[in-house]
Amino acid sequence: MRFRFPVCVVAGLLTVTVNASAAETACGTVTVVATFSSRTTLHVSSDLLHFDVVSADAPATAAVDFVAAARTNAGGPVVLSIERVPQADAAALSFDGAGAGTRSGTMSADGPTVAGQWIGSGVRRGRLVFALRSTTPGNHVVPIRFVLSAP
């Protein structure tokens, strides 16, 4: 990012004589280069998914609301990713995104999965609804990690 500022330098020359003074003015241009690093902030309603599985035929659901804010370079990408915390339930876990830039998909057991992607700075709000398919009825708690990055 470059900014140009006119700079006027006033050099005053004062003589010691009674009513005599002289001033000289010079003008020029200074170029300033500023680099801003990316910054992100993410708030999620929960990082623990609570599921009540009644039947293997119907998936149990849990929703997480989020507010994602980022400051990036012009046109820079912003990525919201989710991943299972190690040793989390290995059952099939899918999600549907609601809100601009969110995605739908199935969580990978091997690493992060992209749940949202945007271009440029701003604040985004959305919801991810997770569905757990399990053959084991009962309550299931699945910890997940959310990461917001602006590479």
C-alpha cells in the first residue's frame, strides 16, 4: 500500500535587524509504504457436538453458530476449517452450511475439512448443522476444532 503526502518544509531565516525578516518555503513529496498483516477472530457457539441417536436409520443433528471476522490484504482469501479432535467418535459425520460462503460436506477423519471460504475483509455469520450417523443409540459427544485463517 502506498500513500503520497505533500510535505512543505518551512525554513525561517530571521535577521536581527529591527523590522527585517525573511522566510523560505520548499515543497516535496514523500512516499510511505505500509504493510498490514492479516488478522482473524472467530466465535463459535460450541466446540462440542451433542447428539442423541435414537435410531441407526435417522441421523442425529447438532448445530453450531459462528461469527468470523477477518482483515486481509485486498482480495485475500479467508478459510474456515473444521476437524475432529483426536480420539473423537469415528462415526460418519457430515455437515450443511447456512450463510454466505459456507459449504456442505463430510468431515475427514484424517485432517481439516473446509467449511467456509470468503474473499476479502469483513464479518461473516453462519451456521453449521452436523449430522451423525451411528449404529449405537444413545448420547454421543464429539469434540471438534474450528480454525479461521487468512493465508
